[in-house]
Amino acid sequence: MITSNVLGRTLYLRHADAVATGVAIDVDDRSYLVTARHFAETIKDHADIHLFHDNEWKTLPARLVGHAVGEIDVSVLAPPLVLCSPAASLPADIGGLIYGQDAYFLGFPYGSFGEVGVLNRGLPLPFVRKAIVACMELAPSGISRIYLDGHNNRGFSGGPVVFKEPASQVFKLAAIVSGYRYSEEPIYQGDAQLPLNYRENTGIVLAYGIQHAVALARANPIGPKHAV
């Protein structure tokens, strides 16, 4: 069962004409908003992000903490206020993730969501997908990738990948969803191959390790501080 601290930190976002998923994290007693870089990459310094809450879009002015470099599809923003109580913590830590174990990723595919009102603080209820940690990669460059055997759809980008260590009941945040691998497949009309292809979802979900977001936050610690 996905616990309330995971649900309450999974946020439905809009910026310009695009929508995506984000996740609220805490780093060194400061609050940050993490999402996919391909969603937020036009933000240079600050921007009005829109957060869906109480069945309407609300403006959330945010400052850019940093965009990950290269192919790492992670961006970190500083919200104007602490987004979640530290009591509802979600450790941003990939340590303990095991090759082949179950994991879950959350988001808002095609803008779809559930509604439970105050049970989720007025936030939309994200969809949950179960997956298997199919492969992991720590490249010589330091890039951390996780490949999940699952089924991703448009809208999960920027969402959290969570897991539990063996014998633990506590979810940890391992990675941020980037997208899915597709395969260019031909289209046929009867036996005749047409000069067209379609992009088949292979079921391989690509995510980047949460340590990239933590490093960005520590390099530019401008997130709002938790109350003492």
C-alpha cells in the first residue's frame, strides 16, 4: 500500500502549455520541488508554476535551483513555502535498492487523477504503477539510471520512483521518472508495409537517481527552511 507521505508529496504541475508530475523533497531542512528537466527546462531564474489543488490550478511562484546537465532529466525548483510537513518525511535516498525488487512510480497520465478531498490535503490522487527494477546503471560519468519493467504513459514524467528496503515498512525515494523506451515499428496494410512507423511502448521505464536532485539542492540551497 502506498502511504500518505508518498501521495501527499506527488504533485500535478503545469507550466506554459505542458503538464507533468513533480515530487516535494526535503534536503538539509529545506523544501524543494523536483520534476523532469524536459518539462521545466525553459525556466531560467524563476517562473510561475501552477499546482493543481482543491480542483483548480493555483499559481506557485518558484525559483530555479538548477537543471541537471547532459542527459540527466532532472530539474529542481525552490517553492515559496514549505510544501510538506517534515513529519511526513520521504527519505530521498537510493541506497538499499535491490536489483530485481518491486518498485512503484506515481503520476498523472494524460492529466487523469482521483479525488479524495481532505484525505489527501485537497491534492489530486495520483495513479500508481507497480514495476520491477529491471536494471541499474552508474556510468563512469556519475550518471545514475534506473530501468523499470513497467508501463509508463505520458504524464508520469517527473514523478517519484519509490521502494522499500527488505524488512522495512518505510518508503524511500529512489529516482525521478524521465520517460519510456520506444521501438520504431512498421505499419502494414494487409501484407504491404506502408512508409510509416509507430512508436511502440517497450515497457522499459527510464528514471534518474534522486541523488542528482539532492546534489543540485545542496549546490544552491535556496529552498524555504522548515520551521524550528
